[in-house]
Amino acid sequence: MNISVPHVDAHGCAIRRHKTRSLVTAPRFCRRQNALRVFAVAAPETPVTEYQRPDATGRYGKFGGKYVPETLIPALEQLEVDYKAAMADTSFKAEMEAILKDYVGRETPLYHAVRLSEHFTTADGGKAEIYLKREDLNHTGAHKINNSLGQALLCKRLNKKRIIAETGAGQHGVATATICARLGLKCIVYMGAKDMERQALNVFRMRLCGAEVRPVYSGTATLKDATSEAIRDWVTNVETTHYILGSAAGPHPYPMMVRDFQSVIGRETRAQCLEKWGGAPDIVMACVGGGSNAIGIFHEFVNDADIRLIGVEAGGEGVDTNKHAATLTRGSPGVLHGSYSYLLQDEDGQIIDPHSISAGLDYPGIGPEHSFLKDIGRAEYYAVTDSEALDGFQLLSRLEGIIPALETSHAIAYLAKLVPTLKSGTRVVINCSGRGDKDVNNAMKYLQL
């Protein structure tokens, strides 16, 4: 398979593109981009005949894999073994389900947004029926706690006491700090200094729960850089530390593991749809940054060919500018943070700094399963600008009294483009991935109310 990959200089930084049949195996740290970029031998490209997600090598088609320093390979292999053993253990699953119910507050409602539905007109002059999967009602205010809980319980099972995490909008950091407090685990959260400023409330919440929040000043001081710092920590302390990666990205088995812990969203959604109208939704939609909330609700429906799956990315100031985070809309395949997937890069393979008003979508990569779903045409991905997201933020607040996270606001905003193309009665389920308390101070800078 010929794939375009960066040629690396003495620092492991890409300096030009070329075609090759193999990738360099030595780990390199890209100092200029301040991001860990490691290359390994590429797997042969084979036709996709079924939705095997992932295959035995941890790949989703050509995407995924383990592009990490050699010191992490044994840890990842052992993590996969331990994870599979835990998920086969009925007592582990029972403990997780009990905490999800009594502590997190699952199941979350599937809410019929009547006034939001009436706001838009379909192509035939009717209305779509819009439902919100209320992950914002979880303890800590977002979907992130589903995964943090699962991984923290796994750490407890493995007798690891030190937890590290990365966070952008702060919701994953808050969820991880909360669960670590619940289970008595030491928690260190890496967060970009820029994100700490715009998400000061979540920084305080993490510290209140006993976590140490370490600011990252390098690069753009956002999620990409926080992730790089967390990986460096893990490489150094791999024997004593577990890295609770917050999105369905990174090296295998993380994309699979995070997806599985988040797939409770989709399972509940299917059962709730069946209860409410005796069928399945026509469209399932979610915002997409790294991709965990989207894959959490998509996973249940991937094999239902008649159900549209729509992911909405951060278009920033426009996808024709360099100030956006629309990885699947404008990106190209490459390696970042341990996985081969779509990412924002220039012609020399250098990471293009992403931009979004939403800290949780401000990331230049994407989970490998989303890349796979895009390439086989199973899921659709579109971009929404900062301005449009702010419109969605206000719209849901005014019509339903639900203040969504700026991440979720991107999916709400896309309804203005989607609904006029639909027929009356189409049922649309949106994953309301988080609440907007954390974003109010940031939004106030842009909105004159």
C-alpha cells in the first residue's frame, strides 16, 4: 500500500511528503509541533467486506494501530488483555452498571424537543421530530463520565493507584477527577493553559475533587498539547500509572475501549426509541471532536444501513481558512498521538493548529473509527462555524430551556441545514453530549444579551 507520510528530520518533524511502503519504526518527538508523532510499519490495505471494528491488529480498515514508543507496546498489549478479561467478568460489569445507575444517574432520558422540532420546516412543509439524548444530565454534566468510570474501575482492578488524563473543555478532566475521588485514586490532569483560562470553572471543579491540574504552555496550549504531555508522563511512569484517555482516539486498544464504555448511550437510545414509537430513529447525530460521544451513540446503529449517522465538526472561522478543527472535512490521513487517522496537516506533514470556540472540539485529529466510517461512506461529516454554533447555543436555550455545551451546540446548529432537506415526520436523535454551564463565561464574550 502506498500512503503519503511525512519525511522526518533529526527531531522527528516532517519536512516533506514522499511515497513509501513502510514507515520509520523509531519513536520521534516533534519539538516544533510539540506533539508526539511515532511511525511504525504500515499494515497492508485490504478490501473492507464487513464492519469489523477493529480487526485483530487493532485497525479499522487502514486506520488505527499502535504508533507509539517501544516502551509502551507491552503496556498496551497487557491493557488489552486485562480489559477483555474485565469485560468478561460479570462482577466487574455489575459493579460498573451499579455505579452508572446510582452515582452517574443512568439511564439518561430521550427527550422530545417539541418546540425545537416546530422551529424548522421540512422540504415538504412539515416538521421533523427531534429528540435529545440527555447526556448533559449525567453526574458532572457530560457523557465523559461513562468512560472515566470504566477505565478507573479497570485501574482499581489492576491495582494501579496513579491516574493521568488530558482534557480540553474540562469535562473529561472533571469526570476523571470525580471518579478518582470516588475510588480513592491519585489524579493528575494535563490541560492547555488557553483552555484553563476559558474553562476556569472546570479547573476549580477538578481541584475541588482533589486532582492536580498541570497547565501546558507549549504549542497552542490546547487539547493537542495537553495530550502530548500526558503521553510523555505515561511513557516515563508506565509501570505505576494508567492513562485514562478521554476520547476514542490514540493507540489500540483505546479507541475500542472508550467506544465500548460510551456505547451505553446508543444501547439506551435504541431501547428508548422502541419504547416511544416502536422503531428506530431515521437519523442519529452528534458533534465530533476526538469522537467519543459520537461513536458512543453511533456504535449501536452502524449495522442499520437505513439509519443515517451524521457527525458535526468545528468549522471555526470557516473550513476555507486555517482557523477550524474540521478534521474529516478538510484533513488527510497521517499519524498523531499513537494512531493512523485523519488529521489537519500541511503539505509538509506539519500539524496545522486547530481552532474552535469550543475547547472540546479544538483538536487536529480524530478517532480512527470515524475515519473508517467516513471512508466507507457509512457516516456523514459536516462542519459548523463558531458563529453558527453560538446560534445553536442560544436556540436550544430559548426554545427548550436547555443550555447546551458549545460542543453540542454545533450539532444543534446543523439542524438549520439538515431539516430543510428532510421529509415530514423524520425522527432525528441528537446526542446532547454536555451542558453549557462551563461555556457561559466564554459565550458572554461574544453575545450581547
